[in-house]
Amino acid sequence: MRRAVCAWPLALAGGIVLILGIPTVLFPLGPDQAIFAYIAHRISLGGFPYVTAWDQKPPAIYLLYVIAIHFPGPMMRNVRIFDLFMLCLTLAAIYLLAGRIWSRVAAFWAALLYGSAYTTEYGYWHMAQPDGYTGIPLCLAAWLYYRHLDVRRIWPYLAAGALTGFAFQLRFFSALIGLFLLYVEWNHANVADPKTVAGRAVLNAAVIRLISFSAGFLLVQALFAAYLLAGHALGAYLMTEFTFASRYARLGGEYSPDGLTLTAFEYAAREDTALFLAGHLAIAIPATMAIVLSLRRNGGRHVREVALLALTAYAGVLIQAKFFWYHWLAVLPFVALLGGKGMADLAAALCRERRRVVAYLGVAAAVAEQFYLTPAISAGAIQQWRGVIDFYGGEARRRAYNNQFGPYGGGTYSYIADEQVAQYLREHSAPGDEIYIYGYEALVYLLSQRESASRFFYVFPVISTWTPPEWRADWVRALDTKLPRYILIQANEGAPWITGLHEDTARVAAHDADLQKLLAARYDLETTIEDFTLYRRRG
């Protein structure tokens, strides 16, 4: 009964967030989510990442998507429902951590602020990403560490290390939580004199905790290595991360089409940091207030510790040097924690100085002002619920709704175009036929229920300026041997910050000698749908 009473603020925050999040269930998959889902699909058929279906992310996200695609219902809805489930776990992890080090009031606000921002600001392209899932294991790891800091047990630190190890296989920068733990231990040991027996005991206990944490972390890495080794995929994984992904990171992002420079990086870092803070004013304002108050003499050390945790996540954004919007999801849980603390401090200060009714009205006014200054949350929520009405408002309104997920004929991605291409392939090929897309549209494989003829099911890794020769040979051999029923060439799809090329995939395909030789010998041009040109195998 007591636990249920303690959990009611979490239930309230979760209920509000789920109301905001219901419209996201109608979102289709974006290109990234489709890649994760397709690899998960191939894993479900007995394959392994990197050798059966290739992508450059660490493997944990694909294993999570194996669970996601097997939720009951249509595949895309499954992924979105799973994402809401993971959001609920994130809210619970944030609530546990904030409740442990501060109060239930701070925990409520932290969960509510995070969930409100996630469901309204990130959209179909940036939700259900690995960055957004790192908050669960990292917050739980910090919670375990805080909860058992004065208890002589090893398992909590093993578990905290294991959780961090899983987060590491979502995003490598999660290992930076080690800096946070060292700071926590330093603050904890500061109360003891290392020259005394008691002080040395405190230091010895800290060493044992850190060793246990490291053991749990390394155990999870060993389990991932064993899994990949079982599928002969460990070598391909290591080659991917040390050969392709490292070069990819050095290209920068959309802000550096001509290559990464220090000037471009500094400008992008400042601009995107400002955009993140401006887009999350409802969270950033109370978070800043909490940090400032913690700098007072005898200020809350836990605030400073969580601020360091937020800085480690921010360092991860800088290290990746891409500044994609979803990268900031790794920072958001910890900024929300600080925001929750700031809101709790505000409420406590008002309650001390004013009557309860006046204090509550003051808090309500502050919240209203913050969300008014953050239209991405308030307006975003309204727009998404209007989208629900459009989705169920007839065929014309549904098409207009779907067209917001990449305008048809107006960009690199169009959900409507992917649907049309997939329907055409289902009608003009047999279920066992394979296809290949010379582009970046994994969703077509899923919607058409046709498999890729190559493990490189999108073309970027085999056309980049640093493609390993053996990858290119593997890709050519797969197409020459399997002769997919259709080869699709996608126009208006290109990313110099991924491939190092400044041409779209259709232009690259035009002077790809291996592809053109195969098309001339065995294929006929059949039709064009939006940006896709379809070639059908003769015979």
C-alpha cells in the first residue's frame, strides 16, 4: 500500500505523458527506424547483424527492435507502441533516481518534463532511436549506485555496471558515466579522513564498488562479443566500428558538406546547443535555477553530480560531431532531472513564504509561462492530436496527414512514395523474390515483404569514398549471384556527411560500372514511381 502511495506522482506524470504520446502510435517509420526494424527482422529469421544485414550502429538497438517488431499488431504500430513502452520505463527510471536523491515532487516534475518534451518535440524521425534509450540503463545505474552507496554489497554495483554496459552498446559515449561515478565517490569520501582507519575503510569500499561496477560492465561486453561470435559477426562488427564508423564520424554533419573543420564544428556546436536549450525552455529554465542554487555554500551536491552526468551526455553529442536532433535525447533525461529539482525548489520556496493556495497558483503560473515560451511542446501536442483527427477523417485527409512524413516528390524521403513502391513490388513479384534498393529506403523492404539481395541493403557503405574493397566485392558478388527480381535506383538521396560524395545516389549509380554492367546484361527499365526507377530482371 505504501509503495502504491509513493508511486502516484509517477502514475500521474505517466498518464499525462501517455495522453500526449498516443498520436505517435500513428507515425510511420522513418529511414533510421526502418533500418533497425529490417535488421531485427533478419535476426528473427536466424541472421546476425553486420553479416546478414549491415548497419554501423552498435548491436543493442537491433536486439531491442527484435522485441519491438514482435509486439502484437502491424509492424510499424508495434515499433511505436514499443517506443511508448520504453518511454514509460524511462519515466520510471527518472522518477526512481530523482526520488532517491531529492523528493517525490522533484521526481514528478522530472518525469513530466522529460515525457512532455519527448512526445511532442522529436517526431517520427527522431523517436525510437538508440540515443533515447540510453536514459533507462544510465538512470537505473545511477539509482542503484546512490541507493547502495553505504551498503556492503557487490551485486548492486555489478548490476549498475551491467546496465551501463548495455547502454554502451547503444551509444559508446555512455561509458563517460565513469566520470560521474568518480565524482560521486569523491564527494562521498570527502566526509572521511583518509589517514584514519575509518577513512581508509571508506576508500577501500569505494575501490571495491568501482571494481564491481567495471566487472559488470565488462561482463556485458563479453556477452555481446559471444553473441556476435556465435554468428561469425564479431569481426564484421569490429571492422564496421573501427573502419567505417570512425571515418563517418570524422566527416561531421550537414553543417560541414565540404568536410569537418574546427570553425564549422565550433559554430555548429554553439548553434545546436542554443537550439536545444531554446527548444526546451520549460526544462532549461528550472534546470539552470537548480544548478545556480547548488553553487551556494552547503548547496545540494547531488545537483552538481547530476549536472556532471548531463555534461558527459553533452560530451557524447560533441564527440559524435553530427548534431542530429535525436542525439540530444541522450542529454534530455539529465536536464529533465535538474529541471524537476528546480521546479521542486520553486514550489518549496513559495510554500514557505506564501499560503498554500497562493503557492500553488504561483507554481501554475510559472509552468504556464515556461510552456508558453516552449511552443515546440505546447503547439506540437496540439498539432499531433489534430493529425489524429486527419488520419481518421477520410482518404484525402489521411493522405495529407501521411504527406507530412516526407513530402511526396519534395525531399529525400516520402512515406507515401515508399508505400506506393512497396505495393507495386508486391503486385509484380512473388513472395520469395529478392530486390535491391540503390538508395536509403529500408522501409520498402518491410512494406513489400521482400528481402534484400545483399547484406548491404542500403547502398551508402559500398559507395563511400573509403569503402573497404572487400565490402564492395561482397556487394557485387551478391547482386551478380542472386540477380534480384528488381533493382531500384533512388534519386534525390545523398548525404556527403555519410559517404563523402556530393552526388545523389541516382547520379552515383549512373557511373557505377559494376551496377551499369549488370543492368545492361540482365535488366530492363520498367517504371518510375516518385524518386524510384525500377529495373526488372529479364526472364
